Amino acid sequence: MSASITPQRPWIYPREGDDWHSIAGREFPGRPAEEAVADLQSWNLYLVFRPAPAGMTPSDIVFTGPPAA
Amino acid sequence: MYDLIIRNARICDGSGSPAYRGALAVSEGRIAAIGTRIDGDARTVVDAGGRVLAPGFIDSHTHFDAQITWDGLATPSLEHGVTTVINGNCSLTMAPVRAEHRGFVGAVFRQIEEMPAAAFDAGMRWNWETFEEYLAAFRDQLGINVATLAGHSMLRLWVMGEAARERAASSGEVAQMQELLRECLRAGALGLSTSWVDIDHEHRPVPCRLASPEELDALCAVLGEFGAIMQVVPEFWDPDLLCARIDILGDLSRRHGITVSFSPLFDSNATPELVPRALERVRLQTAYGARIVPQMQTRPIDVTFEFDVPTSVFSTRPTWWMTILKPAAQTLADFRDPVIRKQLVEEAYNAMHPIAMEVHFPDFVVRRCHLPHNKALEGRTLKDIAGERGCDPVELMLDLAVEENLKTCFSAMAVGHNNLERITGPISDPLVQVGSGDGGAHVTRFATYGDTGYLFSCFVREAGAMSLEQAVYKLTGQIAHNWGLADRGFLRPGLAADLLLFDPDTIDRGPEIAVADLPGDGYRYVRRARGVEQVYVNGQLAYSAEGGYAECREGRIVSGARQSAA
């Protein structure tokens, strides 16, 4: 049996030095930056509202799509 | 001549097979014979009187890492029938830790596991650095068996120093961590623990959360070399995040041929769909060849608190949180300030609940008062007292706290994992392991002991969710199998004689009580056992209901089944 299982919701790991704009630029290259950032943030409120000094970490999951209906 | 024979027992052998009436014999700490009848004599013969004879329980999620260095019995776990505890969960261990990192590690442990600083500082000798030295520091004083995971955060700290808290590791540093993990596993570590959740005492992610996916993959490759397990804390309150984490664990399990266990699988009124979704994902990953073990606790969450120490009950209420983070004198001043009081009261009724918990202030119970004229309030809810006095329950709580100099103790009861109807199915699921008990942690917030007895009283006797044999299997054979403890968990000839005699009609946890038995004159909450008659560790009587704890120290350091082959 193949070990390929489709994720329930698309996601990525952040890369070193990533912020919302760099992730938006990479994941949604054809979209207006601010609109893509707004979508990303709305899908990842747990990261947006994570209190300082705990920012995004390399082991975090960043959703690149909305919750499944 | 055997050392011990237990006759006339109802034998549940840890496999889940039907119980039968029989006997068991022990020689030199091991099970010598078991069956419906055993001929011969023994130095000690016990008539079980039809009580259940089972393998000693295994508690797979504990944090006795500090306590075990001053209390080789891991009290009170042993009296609940637990003969093996697994320490070192959630990326936090007391080794390997360099001398210069002891302050940091202690602070993190005290923060996350809520161990009082005075007790930790008075009890810890810190006369070790390496994993091998740590195990040697308490090996000879054990009255209970102890297995310990190596904490991912500790590996990073050892290799990277302060940078472990700041950045991903270089390839060279990852290679050093791999070698350090091999060293820990050779010394007796059961596996690796990590976390995607925890924060330290400065509200920063614990070091393992700075690890890149490649780093975790490299460490799992080492676990694969040794056939060792990985334990992890995922975002247990969010269905989407948890399912994505289960996929990650599935990939790691298949790629390296390892078992991974996540804890907790936690039910909450905020996300009632979480457990069914997570289990469906685990089932899918299992079908694709992964070995993923979700751990579910048996008890609901009760939290006891005073206002002189911050507690997570208030973490999503900013005014409360900011107020109780201040020094006590300032907190008291804020509680008296009319403007701040108004904000506190409003926020008590209009704020998000903390993750996976439902916190209703009027339902808080006054647990303990310090002034004699308030003693009559103990055991009553704020709502009840306030109704009698014609005041607001939150105002009442603030008044009590001020009057008693913040020493009044309140309890928030059943704030999470408390819906029996939703939990009985999942906890009985063959894929789900009973765990996440947290023994040795949160000692001034709630008693983490007696989850084993509660499995029988609540889920076997009350709910009828599983049979006696299945419950025993879930606390013994299933855990031994999942965690690679080949020598324990079953009643079979040749295995270690970790044994438990209990009354199936009465085994339970007692009420939560405060006891002042921590180093540094500290107190903690514990529960005494009910229905546990005798506990044997490696063939020796370690606890009996009649005589209490025995003097013997037959506990062992337990490592995984496959480590020695590597």
C-alpha cells in the first residue's frame, strides 16, 4: 500500500527567517501580497495571537488553506 | 521450593484474555509458574481469597524525574498498584544536563510541571550531568521500576547551549545530538520525548520547538536504530492541528520503523469533534503501516489554585493574568482597586475559556480557608455562598482572597475531559492507551494519582465500557507492548514478578487530599488507593493495604526490549 496520504488541510513548515509576507509570496505568488497575508493570518490565528516573545518556530505548522467545511 | 506462591486468585494475565481461578509462583524475582494449579511449596504462601491477581500497572506518562531522586518509591503511585513509571515525557528530563544549565532546566521544569521551587531546590542534589550518571544517582534506592525517556530539549541544550533556545541546529549540531541520543539509549533511556507545545518560564518555546523537521527526523532515525519509542505533545486542543501532527507522526513512524505516542488525546466541550476526528486519522495512518499510540487519561481535570501563584485557569483573561503575575502586594492592591475589580468581574463572565477547558467562576469551590471564621465556607461553591449573602460570586472570591492575604484555596472542578458519554467509547478503543496521568507533576494543582483505580470504578463498574480483563490489559500488557517493555506487563513464566492483588469491586481512587511531605516543607495533593491489597515489585512485597510501604528496594531501571541489540 502506498504511504501517500492526502492531508486534511494543506500546510507547510516555515523556513528560517520566514514572516507572513515571505510565506505569502512563496505560497501564493500570483496573489496581491496583503490579501494573501490576510488569508494566511486568518487561517493561523494560533500563530498570530501567540504572545511575544514566542514567535513562529521551525516546528510550527502553517496552514495554507482554510478549514475543511 | 519457590520464594512465593499466590493461590486462590482470579488471574488476569495482562493479555485481555478471560480471567481464571489459579495460582502463580515466584522464584528469584521472576514468575516461575502460573496455572490453575501449582504443586510444591514456597517460603511465603498467600491466599488471594479470590481477589484479582494482575501484572503491576505501568504508568506511561509521568514526571517523577525530580521526585525520584529523593523518593525512590514515587509515592503514592506504588500504592495504586503501579510498579513501573515512565519518566522524561514532554521533552523535559533531568539529564543529560550540564552543570551550567541546571538553573534553566529547573526553572523550566518548575514552570511546566508546576513543582514548587522550594521543594525542587531542597530535594534536587544535581550530582550528575550525563544520562548514565543520572540513572546511577537513584538506581540503588528504587522501590518501583523506572524507565526514562531522553528529553529532546535537553539534547539541544547540551549540544547548542543557549542557542538551543534561539535557532535551528546546524547539520553538525544535529549529528552531535544523534550521537548524544545514542549514548542515552545505550545508558538505558527508553526513547525520546519532544513537544510541539510547551513554553518555558520566560514564555518562550522550549528548546525542542526550535528544531527543524530535519532535526526531528534525524533523531527518529536513531530511535529506529534502537527500536525505541518517541513520545510527543501535540496541539491537543485543535482538531486540524492535531490531525496534521498525526500525519507527521505517521510519516516518522513508517520511515524509521518506530512507535510514536502522543499525549494527551483530550476531550473538551469546546471541540467535541476532536477525539473522533483524531482517532479516525490514527486509524488511517495505522492502516498505512504507522504505529501511533494516542494516550488518554481517565479522570476529568480539576484545578486547585491560590492567587499568589499564576495558574492557567486565568491565562485567557488578560486583566486577571496581568494582575496575578504581579508581586503579591500589588495583586492585593489591584483586587481592592474599584476600577480594576470592575474589569475583573466583567472579564470573569465575558472571556474566552482557556484551551480545552470550560471555566465558570460561580462554580468554583472554596477549597481551603485560613481564617477560622471562614472555615465554614470550605467545600461550598461561590454561587451558593454568594446567593446566601446576596452578592456577586466573583466579588465574593476577590473579597475572600483579599481578606486572607491571597492564601484562600479555590478549586475549579471538572473543567475539561469530563464528558463521560463522549469518553467511554474512545478510551475503550483498541488503539487508545490509558496514559497522560502526569504523576509527579502539577502537585499543588491537582492529584495525578489513582487514574488506574478510576479506570475500574468509572469505566468498568459504573459505565460498563470495558471488561475487567480489558481494563487490566490497558494498564499492563498494552503499554508493555507499545513501549517495548518485554520483561513486564504480562503474567508469564520467566517475566519479572511485578504483581498486583486487588479487589475488583472496590478498587478506586480516594478523595484528593493535601499532604505536607515534599522537601522544603512543601505540600502537594495526592489520592490514597482503595481496593489495592498487595503490590509486588520484582517478586518482593513493596506495599500492602495492611502494612503500608515495605522497606525493600527491589525496583529496577527499565530500558526497552530492543536497545541491547543495537
